[in-house]
Amino acid sequence: MDYGFTEEQKMIQELARKIAIEKELPIRAERDETGEFPWEVVKSLAEANLTGIGIEEKYGGIGGGTLEYCITTEELSTVCGGIALAFAATGLGTMPIILFGTDEQKQKYLPDIAAGKKLAAFGLTEANAGSDAGGMQTTAKKDGDYFILNGTKQWITNGGEAGTYSVIAITDRKKGARGASAFILEKDMPGFTFGKKENKMGIRASATRELVFQDCKVHKSQMLGKEGMGFIVAMKTLDRTRPGIAAQAVGIAQGALNEALKYSRQREQFGAKISTFQAVQHMISDMATQVEAARCLVYATARAIDSGSTETSKMSAMCKLFASDTAMKVTTDAVQVFGGYGYMKEYPVEKMMRDAKITQIYEGTNQIQRNVIALELIKEMAAKK
Amino acid sequence: MNIVVCIKQVPGTTQVKINPETNTLIREGVESIVNPFDENAIEAALQLRDKHGGKVTVITMGPPQAVNALKDTIALGVDEAILVSDRAFAGSDTWATSYTLASTIKKIGAFDLIICGKQAIDGDTAQVGPGVSEFLKIPQVTFAVGVEINNGVMKVNRLLEDTNEIVEVKLPALITVVKQMNTPRMPSFKGKIKAKSAVIPQWGAKDINAEDNCIGQKGSPTSVVKIFTPPPKGGGEILHGSVDEMVDALVKKLRDRKVC
């Protein structure tokens, strides 16, 4: 289906697809086993300038928006949703700097990210602060021109691999929602270490680690936005990047659909290709329709964000919710089309099913997305009176 | 440092078709790709330029649609590209092709290094690179897997069948490269934008001062008489029994065939 992409958007899509097929496909099964970080794919993304998507040209990027970020994430995820995260999570970690960074902060951090010399990561989640980000324990105590960070962030994608970290910490607990602040941290700062790499169900080629702060001294010039804006930084960032997770989900689902369709045209039972059986045809039709619907919602939301719409929380939540539920359903059905073979690691669909699950959980569980959608709907109705 | 890279558009690897009447490649309706070894040649040139400075010019002799292959090289970071295209070049063998490319390079002017892929995957002759160096009267080093340049002297690591050979050669020179030399880089978005508006000059026989009787079919001393797929070799025979029995059976078979 032609989504009316510009020539530049088509170029980005072509480049991402080329990297997915030439660089991801040969290593995806092995990395799913070993979990070794896909630095060679990062190198290719850098060569193609795709690490600079979303970063202004004056900071070394190519000045794309949310749609370009989604197109790239989707293409990379079609082959491997895990490897794609090295790219997508860097987008998440960079977004607070893009949205709230001063010119000086942008000059300092964005060129290296755009050039692919450094990856980025976003540190919000903690052991006791998942959906309830207010339960955060990590503190940043003011000490002259510095803030002293103490605490542990959990399940941070690109943790240990990224060079630049956007981290939210409590600066004044008494102020509640206005009591958190956002900081830019660099790998190798004294007092900043990493926990062990997590052993995950899916997206195993991505690195997930704890960020551990023990009297980590951060200069006040590293603060993003003003003191007390930490939760605003986090929420605005997530509103912008949720379509990226949705795009990852669409990619994973499309990859599973491609595999199922291909297999159905090879596999014979009862003397015929299983693609000639209506039972299989209807499954594939439903899968394809759901993937396309999810894709439409992702692109529409990305375009709304790029056109400057500020009220995108609801759409952003809807596309993440719908695309990730679609990914789970479509990958499960792909395994079903494959039958017993689909359950085996010789074929890629069981991995896709494992990869899909996380999209319903991270960057806000789908239950939280439903809360966001409902609250926005109620607010909209109330505002009409 | 001025580097010229010669590339060729070839049919996608799995779809080589031959016109049985003319014994030439059927190009119509077949997807064209840049000869894979030539991609390594371009990468080698770009790496040398990035290290030593200078300019990389890519040339190809081919039909007008070969301009797309040249645009793709601009997206990789090549500085200039020239299409050498003329109806008069049609039917060139490796001699005439070498002559034509060498004439083009003479027209370009000063160069330090010429890089070609070790061979094209359609014709597989591996003759054009060496041929170009002969016409230009410069040294050639084939099957390069590594190069190092210091003060106008190039040290080349040649990948031979069961050994490596290191040779030194003075520039200007021509090398042909093998795929183990490097991993070709990805095209870049900025390069693609540049390629979109790039104007690729097209040079014909007159532009490169080529002599009529040296180009095209007329200038080709060789012609392909026949192309065929050899019949598959029969399967071997495995002898059974004790060692003595097997040796006796083997010797008998060899004697029957008058091998010994």
C-alpha cells in the first residue's frame, strides 16, 4: 500500500530495509541465543546516516521526524525486533535532549549520537517504580553546583552499551509530581556503574541492565529543563516515542506474516499446499488486515506529531496499544500456521512471538495505555460542557 | 591521490541468460547489479581516499541505464562518475573493452591508482583489469587483499590459492581486488540526496579519442563461438570388500581403461 511517502522517506525506508536484510538477517538467530550486542548493525546504521534521524542537521543529523523514526524502526524490526532496539532505544534516550536540551547540551551530546559513535538510553524505571513512576527511589541531592545521585534504575535498554543516558531522579520528594528532575549522564562517570545483563524471554539481542548510582556527582549544567520538571520530561518524551514501540510491533508482526505466508505456500498436507485451505487463508487474511490497520494508526499518529499537534497523548497510547496487541496476536497465529515446525527454533516465528510480548509491556503497559486513553476521552468530554 | 575505479553492471547472479544466436548476454528484463568484486574495489578506493585525501572517480562502459549504477556509487561517497557509452562500443571483447576504458582514463588525465574487481561474475575472464594496465603501460598487481601506500610506493598483499604474496609497486599502478579485502559500506542518506541531483557525464567514442577499428565488435580480436553448459560428471564408484580385494578391483579397472 502506498502511504504517500516523500522521496526522502522512501530513501530512508530502502536504507533501513537493506540493513535489515544484509546485516540483521545473517545474525538474528545467533544473537537470539548469545545476546551479543549488534555493534556491526549500529556501524551500518551510522554509515547510512540513520543514527542521525530525529537530530537536526546543525547537530549532525538528517533532521527527520517521528515518521522517519517509525519507518526505520519498523523496517529493522521486520527482520529482528531485538537488534532494532539498539536503534529505537537510542531514539528514546535522545528524545529528552532533543525536546528539553539547551543549545549547549545539544552541541555537546547530539553530534556523537548522530554519527553513531555513541548510543543513548533512557533511565526511568526502577524495581518498585514501573507503571507507578511516582514510586521512584533514586535521588539527586543538591550540593553546591552539583547534584549527587544515589539509587538504581532497572531494565534499562542499551544499558552498559550506550554512552549517553537521560535519567530521572527525585530532587525534592516533598514536592510530589514536581519533585523529580532529569539529568544527562555519561558512561564512565565516577559513581555510575552497571548491574548484570538481564536474561530475557525475547528481544535477546538487546542489552538490558541496571544503572547503579553511588554518590554519582553530576554538574548542574547536565540538568535537562528546570529543576522539578523530571516527570514532564519523561511524559513528553514517552508521548513522542510510543509510536516507535508501535512501529517496532508492526515490524515484528509484518515479519511473522511474511514468514507464515511464505511457509503456507510451501507446506503440503492432504496432497495440497496449506495456502489453498480456507482455514489457513482466513487466518492469513486476518493477520494482514490487522497489521495494515496497526500500521495506518502508527503513521497517522507520527504524522500528527510531526505536524506540530500537541494533543497526541491519546493517539500515541492508542497506536502503541493496538500495534502491540496486534503483534502478539499475529505472531501467535504465525506459529499456528507453521504448526509443530513453528514451535521449533529452526524457524524464526517462535522468536518473533517471544519478541512481540515485550511490546505490550514496556514504555507503559497496555493497561496503562488504556488508562491514558480513557482519561483523555473523559477530559475531552468534560471540556465540551 | 587520484583514484579511478572501473566497474561493470552485471545481471543479478541467479539470472544469467545467453542469447544462443549471438552468444552475448541477454540484458533485457534482467535486474542489473554492480559486479560484487567492483563493490570491494570502490570500498578500497574510498578507504584510501579517506586516509590519504584526493578524489575517487568511477567509470563504467555500458548502456545508458548503467547511469543508475554510477548514481549508486555517488550514494556511497564517490566524488565523480563517468558513463562511457556509445553504440560503437557494442560487442566489445575484453581487448576492446580494456582499450576503451584505458582511453577513458587517459582522457581523465592524472591518476595515481586504478582499482578493478578481480573479475566480473558474468564473463569471469579477469582480463579487463590487466588489459587496462597494459594499454596505460603501468604495472598491475592482481588479487589484492590489502594495500598500504607510503611515499608513492604501494605494498600489496596478494591472495593466492594457498599462499599470500607481498609485492611492492611504484605508483601509478593498477590493482584488482578480491572480496576478502573489505566489507563494502552502506550507502548513506546524504549520499543518496547528492546522487539524486548528480549529473553523470556521458562520453562516447569521439570524446575519448578512440580509434574506430579498436572498439566494439570490429575492434575485438576474439569472439565467443559457443556457450554451453557442460554435462554433469557421472557419480563415482565405491569399491567394497577387503583391502586386497578393493586394490585388485581398482588395478583391474585402471588396466581396462589403459591408465596403467
